[in-house]
Amino acid sequence: MVTVDTSQKNMVIEGLVKAREWEALVTILKKMPVVEVVEVLKELEKPDLLDVLSLFTPEEQGYIVSDFDIEMQEELYELLGPKSFTRIFVHMASDIRADLYQELDREDQLKLLPYLDKKTREDVVRLSSYDPETAGGIMSTDFATIIGDMTASQAIEKVRRDAPSKKMIYYVYVVDEDMKLRGFTTLKELIMADPDESIWNIVYKDFAMAEVDEDRESVANKIEKYDVVALPVINKYGQLAGIVSHDDAIEVIQEEQTEDMEKFMGIVPDVEKLNYQETTVLTHFKKRITWVASLSIIGVISGIIIHSFEEALSALILLALYMPMVADTGGNVGSQAATVVIRALALGQITLRNWLMILFKEARIAILVSIVLGIIAYGKILFLSWDTETPEHYSLFFIAFGISLALSIQVISATLLGAALPLVVKRLGGDPAVAASPAITTLVDITGLLIYFGMAMMLFF
């Protein structure tokens, strides 16, 4: 058997694209995973893309277009028009085509619906009615069901008739005559069972599931927790409405992490998840400026504090030299504590009821960290400022001790503030991620300056 490495295959594909040998290209593409086919097709000019797609079967076109990003799907709809696009649309993954339908404006939706068969039309309209942030908004209707009273052979025959996609056929859901979910079995169990054996003998009745209006992040967490390929979704009557697959869960987790990261860094999240390259400079500006500008205004307080202690800074220049060290250290430990608490909240490892335990634990951690950083700061001051002139009545050793003590207290204060702020935001019903990084840094700067100059006034003036 002759194998062709990736580089050789890419060279062959590039050559066929340049020569516009579409039939030869499609012959190769049909042997490749869909995700790789999409990567090739995305690089084609739109007229060439249409020519190449036409050489695939409608089913294959549906699989491929399902892997396109939403913008490319909309472009394809505009190029083909509703009637021609329908042949692809009906073969797309049910959840993907529902998302695309929601993205179309009302006029385009009305143009598309008449060309759809009744089953597809009802499926699209129903899935599109759910909130995108819920289980119903991300679920698929691509699943197989069997009745509990069936035999194994009858069940296998029904699975064949339902014809779910290959990636969704691992679980077969057991329902009653009213479509109420009673359990599930696996394709392996069906095949291995005696043809006359009742389904009730091979059904799993203890299983995880979600409700259609359940938050999609909760659904993704259940799939991760129970390590399942797909999670059934039921409506308020206990009927099987759809399933959420593991790849949908991964996508949700990635989007939620991106959203949390943007909030963490003071960036306003977008409703649409845009590619960095596709996002305009103005859009990036709008996403970033709100928090930064707001915190800059709040930062005026820091300027007022420093201005109030101008005389102290003039009398003891060393205070000015080591202000950045104290501020940076406070910001670092505050952000660390906030990150740990936010992550623990997101994973369900802690709840608001544990707030006292959390703060007590963080306080103990902060004390240990403050001792180490205080000793390092003391040595750093002595090393860098050993030849600096100091007031006659204070030695460098005493000044270094005072600054290091202020830094140590700042570490404890910043850690507790970093741990407490996400809990407070969560308690008020907000997203703990917004309490991180820029917000923590600004608040820690203000409290740090008060601690720093307060300690200086106590010890040196």
C-alpha cells in the first residue's frame, strides 16, 4: 500500500486547484475528513467553490457546509438563492441549520421555508424558537429512538429507518408511546442482544439529562462530568426533544471560556463570536475602551492620594522609588486570588456559602506569601539603595523595614480583596469574571497607596 504524506497531498491539491481540475480534486477530497475538505474549499474563489460543491452529492454538501462558519454559510445562501440552497440545507446538521436560519433576516427566512419539506420546516422552526443560550438552542434532532416494548431485532430495524448520522448513532434512546424518555441503550448492546430479547432487558434507566430551558454551560458541564458522547434533552412533559453532542459541548465551553477571558481582561464580549482577523479596528476599540476608560477615571483617586502626600515624598525620596514595586506586587497577588476563586466558582468546587472558609484560606496563603515577598523586598531595597542618602535620624535598614512591612500588608489586603470581589459580584447576581484583572488592579492600587503612605506616616513622620 502506497501512502502519501501531508505535504505531498497538499502539493497535489494545490496543483489541481491551479489547473482547475475539479473532478480530480473532488476525487481526492472525498477521501479526506470533512474538516480538511472545508479548509481546502475556504481558499477557493466563490465561483470555483460552487463548481466544486456541485460535484458532491447533496448529502455530502450538507456535511461540508455544516462545517463552514456562519458567515460563509450566509454567503453561500446569497450565491445560490433559496431554491438551490435548499438541497444543501435539508442535509445539514439540524442544530447548525437552525443557527443559520436564525441568522437570516425575516425576508430570507420566508423565502426559504416554502422550499423545505414539512419535516425539515417544522424541525427548523421548532429549534429556532429556543434561546441560543439554553440546551434547546444547541441541541440536535439527529438521534434514534426505539420503543421499550420492541425486541432487539425490531429496534435495529427502526434505527435503520430513522437513519441518524454516524456520529450520533452510538446511543439509542428508549421512549414510550408518548415519546417520554425512559432510558437508553447502545448500538453495541442492540447488536449483541438476542434478536427476540426485549429492549427493557438491555435499557439503562439511570442516566443524566438536561431540560430544554437549562443553561447551555450547565449542559456542557454535565457532558464533561458524566463523560458521555451525547446528553438527552427533554421538554417540560418529559418527552425527548433532542440531544446535545460532545462536540457541541466543547464549542460551548470554548465560547464561555473566551467570554470569561474577555471579561477578565476588561473587554466587552460580543454577541457574535468574531474571528480576530475579521474584526475591524473600530470594533476592537469599542470592545476594549469601556472598561479601560472607566477604570482610568476611577484611577484619579490614586492621583489624589499621591498628591496628598507630596511633602512626604519630597522629604523621603525612597518612598517614591519603591511605590511601583508595592503597586505591582499587590496587583499580581490580587489577580492570582481572583483567578483561583473565579475558576473554582465556574467548576462548582466552591459556592457562596463557603465564603468565610474561602477568605480564611486565602488569608493564610497571603500571610505566607507576604513573609516571603517582604524578605525579598527588604533585601532588594538594601541592595539597590545602599549608597542612597537618608535622613539623619533614620537608617536605610529601618526605612527598608517600613517599606517591606507596607508591602507585606498590601499582599494580604490585595489577596483578600481579589478573593472577595468575585464572591460579592456573584452574590449580587453578576458574572464573577468582570471582577477580575483591570478592576482588581485599580482597586488594589488605591488600597495599596493608602496602606503605603499610612505606614510611612506612622513610622517616618
